[in-house]
Amino acid sequence: MKIDKISILGLGYIGLPLAIVLADKSIHINGFDTNQKVLDDLQKLKIKIKEKDLIKKFKNTKVQKYLRVSNKLIKSDVYIVAVPTPFNKKKNKPDISLVKKAINKIVHLLVSGNLVIIESTCPVGTTELVKKLIYKKRPDLKKDSINISYCPERILPGNTLKELINNNRIIGGINTNSSKYASKIYKIFVEGNIHITDSKTAEMSKLAENTYRDINIAYANELSMIAKKNGINVWELIKLTNLHPRVNILNPGPGVGGHCIAVDPWFLVSQNQKLTKIILSAREVNDNKIKWVIQEIKKRIKILSIKNNLFTLGFFGITYKPDSNDLRESSSLKIVKHFLKNKKLKVIICEPNLNENELKFAKVEKLNVIKTLKKADLSIVLVNHSQFKKSNFKSLPEDKFIDISGLLSKR
């Protein structure tokens, strides 16, 4: 069970922090990525991912000594796959093509005793599929000579380093030896507990975690729409309801975003269409919340409409969650893009976590809170960024302000 060299395939939100944490433990890491821009930035000690202490840790002398990034793979003892697995809505199934490509890139390098770890979120059965793929491509390998494990990441974007180290980890090997080998890797840096199971259970545990959260958010979003119809302040409603010792309703929002919660439930639905009625319903509620918010904004525009003048919408926050620069599957961004298509409206954006270049897609200038409030005929808070909490939104007339995020929950 050698661990002298580890190759990590995919230097994104999971692969790069993992590479940094392992390199900091004096393990020789080869970080592989096909995106030359990512590699060039890393060579210049630049990181696009906004994570607490990540850039500081990356620049650490020890990390720089043990971490090498490249578009070429080298023979290693362990190969960790951390590539994206998006959901293909047209085909209504998850896309694991990048996982397969990653395996195809390492398959010729594998020797007896190596360990392959999959961290990418995958549908149930993917690890066994990887095993078949490896032995089909390498019939010269002795049966079960390659260790293969599924070890799902469990991190909160924005707090990745801390969660990589402190969270419990699930290890799902195709056999006992695979699980033991993978456990040895994670025990190098994980301070949480290591839980060993089979690969299918490990795969489904990741999907079940995020689906659970999606369902609970759907309930909160549904409550917000019901409350609005009945003239009830949903924030007060939830606060009072949560006084019950066994109730903990989440906060509603403009929908659900992020690469995990908005995507992972579909992995279960695609494989179990007749058995996922609640899961599918929750997905539909959260997707429909986007449409509901759009309609609420349109209703207010109609009431406030200024004849012969360009109506200006001011959006506060377009990332998928507070205090993040992550736009993946952002419901807020989808709402903003809808109104950007309307030439009869002017759209301005206040997003403190993105720079001018990152807002180029919208063809809008980066504005601060004060300027956005001054220029907007209607202000809409979509994301509850901490930068907004001290701002004077309360001074706005109530008909010129829509609070989707609960920024002014006591209003």
C-alpha cells in the first residue's frame, strides 16, 4: 500500500484543495488538468476559487515543494479522480463521460497494487463500471490486482479546507483491501471519522445527502409562495414555527443553486423514475420558484411602470449562495438573465463577490449598494450577502423593494 506518489485528476473546486492538503502532509502530488488556463494560473500562484486560506496554503513552501501541476500524467501509486459530472437535462441522465476519460488516461499507467479513488459525484454503480472498464482495457492485469474505491467529497464551498480535514468520510471499496488502502490515504489528513462500506452505498450516500437538503429547501420555498398568497410574512412564520423543539424549517430563497444540491437529486431520479416521486416533486418546486420570482418581479414592474422611460431593475446578489463568487447553477443568475433579454428594461447588478470581468457576460458595470439603490426603480435582493446587511434598504418605499433572501426578515 504505497503512497509515495499521488496523481489527482481535475484541479477544480475539489481536486485542487485536496492536492494542497495532501502536499502539505509531504506527499508528492501530481495535479493533472486539461485546462491550460488553470495550469498557467497555478504556475503563476493564482487561484480563481474563492476559498478561505486556500491561496495562503497553496503558496506555502512545503506545498510548493511537493505539488506539481501538469497536463501530463505520471506513474503513481494512487490516482484520485475529481472531475465534474454534470446532469444532461436533454437526455435526462447524469454525464459521467469525464470520469470515463480520466480512467482512460490512467489505465495504461496502472500496475498491480495501485489504488484508484473516485471522488466525483456519480450515479450508483459507477465504481463497478470503472472496474469493468479498467480490466477490459487491461486484460493483462490480474483479477482484483487494482484497488478501486468510491470516496465522495463532503465539503461546503467557501469553507473547503476546514471541511476537508474535519468532516467524516465514507469509503466504499470494491473489496476489503481497496477500502483499507483508501482509508490509509484519508487518514493522512482527515481528523473526522472514517466509515467503511461498499461502493454502491458510498455512491448513494452522497446523492442521498444532497437530495435530503433539496427536499427540505423545497418545503421552505413552497411555504414562501403559500405565505405570499395569504399575505403572511414567511420569515416570521418560519421563526415562530421553529420555536417547536422538533421543527427546523430552512429559509426559502430564489430556488436552489450550486453544483451539488441542484444536480444530485436527478442522479437518483434518472435511475429510479417510478420510485422518486417526492424527490422529483421537490426538484420541480425548487425549479418553479425561479419562475415564481420572475412573475413577482413582473407584477411589481407593471404596478410601478414609468411611461416613456426605461425601467431600471437593480439586482443584489447573483451567486448561488451568500458570500461566494460561485455561479454554478445559480437560481439568482437565471432570474437576472431572464430580464437581461428584455430590451425595454435596464438591468444593473450589485455583486460584491465578483469583479468587472466576471460581470462582462451581463454587459453591466459593477456598482456598489448605494449607487444601485439610487439608480434602480425596483430593487430586488436575491442573495443575502453579508455586505448587504449594513446597507440602508429600510429607507426604500416598500413597493420599490423585493426581498427574496430574507435580508430584512423583520420588515
